[in-house]
Amino acid sequence: EEEDVPAAEAMIENLVKGQEAVVRTARSVFPAAERANDEPTADLLTQRMQIHEKNAWMLRSMLVK
């Protein structure tokens, strides 16, 4: 958590980290869904990973390098 309002670029970096964290979490849960032959959950995880990977990519494209 930030105590002050960060600069715009820092805000974007924080958003990227958040998107990447969601993807990591979904990836860590995926093997359990596969072991349980839980296709709906595996499909949901795949969809969420795709969305958050795309969001992270779009946010990274906004960062000045």
C-alpha cells in the first residue's frame, strides 16, 4: 500500500505487478483443477490468465523505457 499518491508511472508499475500476481496465482491453482478433472475451473483459470496477461502487456506498453 502506498502512503502518498505515487507518480503516474509508478501507479502503472503497481498495476502491472497486480496483474502479474493474479496470473501467478491462477497458474498455481491450475494443476489442482487438472488433477480433479475440473474442466469448468480449468477453463475459467485459462480465461482469467489470458485477460490479466493482456492487461499487464497493455500496461507495460504505457511505461516509458
